[in-house]
Amino acid sequence: MNALMLVQPWLGSYLQEVGYERWSRAYSEGHRYNIMTTNISECINAILVKERELPVTALAEEMRSLVQRWHYERQTEAEKCKTRLTPSAETFDTVYTVLDGDKNGVVDLQARTCSCRRFQLEQLPCAHAMIAIRHSKRDVYDFYSEYYNSSTWKATYARVVYPLPHQGDWVVPNEVRDVKVLPPDIRSVNER
């Protein structure tokens, strides 16, 4: 933050004013479970480049089909899982080296926290926590979030994504049918 204050004092002041928890993962109270993408629309836009030119109902069907395919693929993968944790959590590196100096971690197993904050952020034991867990002769699996359990993963994809019925079978109220949907008003940067 000090380096930022030297280069862009106004930005540093702004970030301090809004609070670290609003822009820093390390101070956020929310759990992201190691998922850093928040804008899935960018991903879908990149996949549906040609489909974006279709009428809105055809585009919606393409999106539904895409989500259904993704759901089925993940459901199939989850059903194959025979371990207690999801594969990404199961393959968590268990070889650790704890260094002296500022790399040491203070671990509270009861609160499931570590001063490096990785334990709380990812809801997975960090290297410091792994050493503490092993030293206490406790089961490391007891310290993973339930969201990494293979049973939770399977339950996530247990439901079916159903296709839309034929457009002719839709029941659309008149007040909705009469609404004319227009494209957004897009202006160039120079027009603003």
C-alpha cells in the first residue's frame, strides 16, 4: 500500500477508505473456495460468439444447451469420484517446508485460522495448518470445508437441467407478449 501511495496517492486513499475487505481477497469475509472468476458472462460470450447473432429465443436455447452439457459433464465426473474430497482438494500438496522469519504461521486449529490467511480463504488447511494438524495427531480431513467433500460435489450436480419446451407450447401472458424488447442504446466513448 505504501508503494501505491507514492505512485497514486488518490488511489491509495480511495482503497483505504472503501476498506481492504472490499478489494482484497485476504481480508474478505466471503468464501470463494479458490474460485477467482466472478464474471461468467465473459466466458459464455467467448463461447457463444456466433450464437449471439441468433434471435433471443434461439440464443436462450443455445445457452440452456451449453449449461445442460456442462452440468452433465460435471455430474458424470462427480459420480466417478470415490474419495472423501473432490479431486482438486484431494490432490492438495502435502509436502511442506516451514521457513524461519516472516514465513512462519500462527495456526488456531479450533478457529481454523492461520496468520498466512490461506486456511480461512480457501477453507483448506495451509502448510502451517497441516503441520499443526499432524503434530496434534488429528485427521486432516476434518479440517477441510464440507464444500470440498465428494458428496457435496455430487449433490451439486444431482439435479437435471431440462430442455425448454417447443416455443409453440409456451404459455406467455398477454402483458408479456405485447412488450417490445429493444436492443440497448450503445454509444461510443466520444458521444458521452
